[in-house]
Amino acid sequence: MQSVGINQIGTYNTVPTVTKPVGHSVIPPMPPRDKSEITFGNEQLQQPPVPALNLRTQLTTQEEQTMYMQLASALDRETAKNLEILLKSGILLNANSNDGSSTLINLYKMAATPRAKGLDPRVVLTETINTLANPFVITQRFGNIPKAYEAAILQNAKPNPKAPKDVISPETINVERSGACVSASIEFNLAKQMPAEFARFAQELTSPKLAVDKVIHLPKLADKTLDAVWLLNAFEVPYKMGDFNTAILRLAPDANAFVRAQIQTVNKDRGEHSVIDVLMQSTFMNVGSQQTYDSLTDNREGKFNENPKGLIEFEKTFTESVVQDKNKISVTYQTVDENGKLVGYEADAETVKRHLMDSLVRGENVIIGYTQTDDKGIIINGHEITIIGAREDKKGKLIFICNDTDDEKSAPVEYSADELIPMIHHAGLPQEVAEKDMKFVDSWIEGMNAYKAAKNQPQQQTPQPLTLPQPQAKAA
């Protein structure tokens, strides 16, 4: 987890979109085809939904056949069809998860083992299958709080002790536009590129454990183990050390996420968060905000960011690196002054284009943050979307195919490269792509120095290891 060209930590924050970039259009749904030929998204995407190495499309053991038949018999007609699509596309038997469990095994656990109090196993199972069949349904849009539930929620809500300034009231809990574009984009990427891991997250987060354990490789957070340990302590993620190069993290939503999840179980309207969206996005927001997120108000606190909404670049890169267990480098392309004004660029358009295209060729989706400015160049808005492919139009112009979790569409969208590239503030790239052109520095140093400066403390370049916290299991 590293960062390039950061001018000032905290000058960019991911917040809800106000308008869309020029050239934004929705790709119409593909016509029905033989299920054996079904792919997900647009035919021109540069990577398959599941790595070919893991592609298996037939149930080969009695255990797999039994699990499949029991699942199919418990589903409604549409979801049963999507389960079949998952099988024929290779997603169902994919086992590219942290513990080696397949998508099928985790779906079966959802149906066969208890769920957390207030969560319906059938709803959890249906939402997970339908999301894996079409990850574009993932949304950051909150559901409304019905008046009938309001008094009980206000009485029983659990204020986060790490966020003393967060106020829970009738006004603050009815969130119209969320700042969860980063966490929703990470959720989408997990479903699109690691379906078995997505299913494992969904299974464990909805279980009585109310958390998911994940083994990460410390060198994928920072070059030095002590630097990675500093990051884990700075972000206050519960963990215990494995060997010298690994740690076992416990990732969990905030306590109030289960209030929203229970409401969405029985009161979900079209275009709103699913139960899975609520719990995953809360988990990722909690990781990035140093465990200070509140799902009722969509507010956060934390030591790196004074803005109560969204995540800054440093927090986003840490969260993405942890969830994917990959060494992501956040490359900053825009130069922003201390007044939040866009004053220049760190790289030319061709370099940005090459970074994005090289990442796609490697089979990596790219989560980018783009900005919008007023007529004076002051940044007035920021948003995160995911680039999943590219094509050329009839005139030979490059078009990026993307997912936007805040556009009310359950389909890919297209952006003209000429118009999108100047708006890109940062992009999370594979290390081997970014370091070809850019001199990079560890972003934990940038973040720590910004934190020290904000506290009027001397800056330091060497992390000091802290006492290692132990993960605490949550009560059912």
C-alpha cells in the first residue's frame, strides 16, 4: 500500500456525486442468450469475470451435487436461474478465497447454519446469489428509516465511543445521499474479481460472529514488516500476528449496521442498499475510518480526516489493500493547492491512459477518484468509480467501461477517455504498473506526518511499534 505524488493529505475526500462527467452513458442490457454462453457486463470488457485458472463448471462430487440441489430447491425461480448461471460461468465453484472455500460452500453455509439475530437466511442467500450474478446491482444508496421504527432506533442505538461528536437524531439517521462510494466500489470489485471471497465475507458477516477473519500478507501493506504493523495499529484494526509476514485481521461492521440490515431485511425498496451492501460497506468504512464509522448517520471521525463523510485517498488505499490482500499503489494525478484548487497535473494524459490500460490487460479493475470543479478551478465534488474495461468507438476514440455505485443503474456505464482522464485525481494501481513511471513513497509516512502536524507534534520518518491488540469475538 503506497502512494504517489501526494501533495497534501486530506485535500481530497470522497463524497456523493452531484452531477456526472460529460459523456456518461448507460450500456443497454445484453439480449438473452444460451446460458452456457452468458458472460457478465459488456462483451468488450478486457477481462473474464473469473480467472481461467479457477474455471470449473460441473459438479463433480456427491457433496457438491447435494449442496447445489438443496440450494436450488430453496430459491425462487429467478434466483435459481442465477444460481445456474453462477455454475455455468465458473463462479459457483471458484475457490479463490482467503481460506480456500468455494462460492458454493459459503452459499450453502448461509442456508444451513444460523444467521445473526434479525437476519433472514433466505434474504441473505438470495441477495448474495443475485449480486454475484450481476455485481452492478451494488449500490451505496441508503434506505429510508420508517417512522414506525424511529423511536425504537433512537432508544436502542449504540453511539460509537470512538466518535463522540456523532449525533444520532431523527434528522441524522435519514441519510439521503451517502459518502460510501469508496466502500461500495471495493464491494463491487470483490464481487466481480473474487466471487468466492465475496461469498465468504457475506456468509461470515451475517453469521452470529458478525465479523470476518482474514489473513493478510504484511509485505503487501508496506515494504517493511514494522511499517505494516504501524499501519494496522494506526487504523486500529483488531489483529493478531501469524508468522513474521502475516497477520490475522478481524473485520467487522459498526454496531449500528445491524440496525440498518434488519430494516433492509423487511423494508427494502427498489434501488436501496441490500442487507449485504449494508454490512460490507459498513465493514470497509470501519476499516478506513479507524473504527469510527456509524451506519445510522453515515458519519465517521478518525485521526486522518476531519471531514465526517467518506474516506480520503490514504484511507481508501489501505482498505483496498487489506480487502484484496494486494499491494495497491495509489497514484495521484492532479495537483491541488492548500485552498482545494486544481492547479495542475502530476502526469500527462498519455501516462494516465497507459497506467489504466496496463492494469486492465493484467486483469485488474481500477478504482479511481475523480473531481469536479467550479469555474475558478475549486474542487466542489469528488466521487469513486471502477474502470472494468475499455473499447474504441467508431471514430477510434478510447472509451472506458465503468461501474458507478451511485447512478441508480444496474449496468456498466461508459466514459470518454478524453473527458474522464483530466478529472482523475487518483487511481489504485498494481505496484508493477505504477512504479514504471512514478517515483513513489510510502503513504503511511505521508499519513503519519499529516497526523503529527495536525497535532502540532514533531514529524518522524520511523514508525514506532505499538502493543499488538487481540481480536475480540462479538456476542451473537
